[in-house]
Amino acid sequence: MLSPSTAAGTAGLTAVIGEPRRALLAFDFDGVLSPIIEEPAAAQPLPGMFGALAALGRLTGPVAIVTGRPAEFLLARDGFDALTTIPDFSVYGHYGLERWSTRSPRVRSLPVAADISAVRAELADLLRRPGPAAGSWLEDKGSAVAVHTRRTPDPAAALAALTEPVRDIAARHQLRVEPGKMVLEIRPPGTSKGEVLRQVMTEKGTASVLYAGDDLGDLSAFAVIDEFREAGMPGVKVCSASAEAPQVATAADLVVDGPAGIRGLLDDLRREIEGHRPVAG
């Protein structure tokens, strides 16, 4: 039922199931726990997702959601209260600049040195210009800003037209650009899902790790799992697959069909742990 395509992934999943209390489970939100939609502010978890994650998380070690969204956004999602039943659960918002946990239930924020407001103004001016990117729009994430093209007549063409101008703006302000599914996100350097995952793994001292992502920004977390595997810690990289980011599926050990596949994976893992059944592979 649970069949990673790699030996390292099978070893990672076996370790998670064999010693669940020593395993860290970490997840992106958009495209993994929640379907991708045109209006990001309206995103909600797939029905039943938070309940399934809570049921699994009560059997394992630490559980984390690592996202570019503000932590408060996650706290306001439907059914979030279910996640507070996980003994060691954390939300890392703004790529780790914000943190909330069941052990410290208030949002703690690190300062943002970059002048995001100046970048936001320049991007707004860029998007007002006529051309193939007309219809693109800005999402303000506080410590970062994202340019979305999904609503345009040709999202891929709009993304291609904006890539170099957006990179130029970011470079002038010593910021980095993270491409994603019909989006270009501009944020401070040193903020990535990989850096957050490394921090959590080190802080928690876990013996194995599972990370599930769907977009290009999740590849940095996959790279950290590779580093830890080389050092002897088992781990498994899970892709919530979509046609818009095939690179993630290529880099993963286990590929499932979008958020519905992730919800099924959570249920399968819970049953494997409860039944102490071996992993097929």
C-alpha cells in the first residue's frame, strides 16, 4: 500500500512506522493539505485533512506545517482546533520568521530587515503596464510578496514575461525570487522551507523525518532530507503531485495524487502504525 520508488525512501518510511514517536512529520500547506485555488486567501484544508493529520500526529513525534503564509492564516483555517490535540505540533509561517506551537500557543515573530514595502510598490507599478502580464496580481504576505499569474488569459506566458523584471527588482533590494506554480515570490534571503526543516530536525532531535511538498520551494526541504540521509538519518520525501511542478515528483521518493492522495497517505500511515505492519516496497 505504501510503496516508495527508492530504497532510501522505503528505509525512511520503515523508520517512521517502526519508531513513530521518534519521527518528525512536516508538511507544506497549499497544494498539500489544501487544494490550489485562484484566490489564495480563500484556501481551506481538504475536508477531513486536519482530522486525519491529528489522528496520525497523536501517534508520532513532532508534527509541523511549514508555509510561506502568515502563521495566523493557518490558525484561522476550518478545523484547525483538531491539530491542537497533537502533543507537539507547530506552525512555521513566513518560512520560519513566525512560529506557533501547542507548547507555546502564541505567534512569535522574527524581525524582517528587508524593505518589502519598496519592492511592493515597484511590483505594483510593473503590473500596471500593458502586455502579456495584464491581469497578474500581488499577494501581500507581510515579510514577502508574491506575483500571481493564474488569473491571466495565458498564465505561463505572463509568468515568463514577468520573470526577468521581477528578478531585477528583487536584486536591487537584495531579495531572492522563488518561482512556483504560476507565481513568483519575493522574500528575504536565508528564508526557505529547507532551512526551517533543518532547524526543526536539529531542535527536536528526531530519529527519522517525512516531508510532504508540491512546489519548487519544497525542493530545498527535500535537499535537507538528502543531507541528513547521507549522515545516517532515514527520511522520506513525499510529493503531492501536480502537472505544474513535475520537478518535485522527480525528486520525491513517494508520489501521491494531490491533497486527496496526502489524506489517504495519512490514513495509511496511521493504520500501519496502529497495526505494526511492515512497509511494502
